[in-house]
Amino acid sequence: MNHRLLIILASLLLVIDISIDTFNNISFQTQDSYLRIQFWVCIFFLGELFYEFIISKNKTYYIKTHLLFIFISIPYLNIINYFNISLSEEAKILIRLIPLIRGGYAFYILVEWFCKNRAKSLFISYLTILLTCIYFSSLIFYAVEHNVNKSVDSYGNALWWAWMNVTTVGSNIFAITPVGKVLSIILPVLGMMMFPIFTVYITSVVQKTNKKRSSNSKLD
């Protein structure tokens, strides 16, 4: 329990720090505080993965099932800055936001803790993934668009854009940057995948409720 709690706190620390910087229009490349936080959080993630690898009985299986976590736990931005590697502004933004995936994983762990019912847990997990993707996408969209897109003059516009796209309704805000255009494609696809799951779950709940009512009426 304590081990997972540390993972959650470290992940949420990154999400909060990135959110504050984004809302305040702070340049990603000039913030030493974030670089330090990301570095030590990533070191913690790598240490946690190494510890689990050492104690795991099937090490090959562990590596196969944790490749994504290994990939997103590397402090890429710190390495790039240390070796003075030249990248475009958008590439640096995306690299800086890679650890946000760990934040999404933290929310998933929270869902597992609080939901004992398997069906309910699955539904809330999908809902958490959807809301997390909307929030992270809006952060990325605002970060890459607000300096070049007149329609994105506040984070509220970016959040509105994300909601309208994930519901497949579409928004009157159009992406200008390559990253924004890619997100404009990904979000509607995500929405088309996720919303049928909610429909199936709600239908299942209604059917179960009707069955209970009918069985109670028969007993009466």
C-alpha cells in the first residue's frame, strides 16, 4: 500500500507541476525547478521498476509487461539539456509531457483501490482514462497552440476544444500546429471507442435494476 501511494504522489506531483506551468504560460525549457522535479521523480520510478525486477520470479515476463513504464520513466528532457541536443519547440514539449502517462497510471491505481465491484471498476477505469486523456490533451494543445493560434487565448478554450473533439461534435477552434492537428484526429477516435462502452454499461445497469424490480414484485 505504501509503495503504491508513493507512486501516486510522485505521479500527481508531475501533473500538478506541469499544470501550474501551463496555466501561467511558463516556458518549458527555462524551468529548472521542473527539470529537478522530473529528474528525481523519474529516478524514483526507475528505482521502483528495478526493485520489482529484482524480486520478480519471471524476469523476462516482467520486462515484456513493463516496457512502456520503463520507456516513460526515463528523464529525457534532462538528458537532452545535459548534452545540449537541439530539438524543435514542439518536440521538447512532447518529451516534457511523457511522464504524464505515469499520472494517468496513478489515477488507474486509485480506481482499483476504491472500486471493489469488477464491472463498476472497469467502467470507472474507462471513465478515468477518458477524462485523463481529455485533460492531458487540452494541456498539450494549449501549450503548443496558444502562442500561434488566436483562437486559443486561454486554457478554457483548449479545454472546450478537447471536449468538443472527444464527443465528435467538433469545435470552432482549428489546430494550426502539427501536434494540435494530430490531437484533433486522436480525440474523436478515442471518443468513438469509449462512449459505446458507457452505453453498454448503463444499459446493463438498467437491465439489472429492472430484473430486481420484477423479482421483488413477484415475491410481493
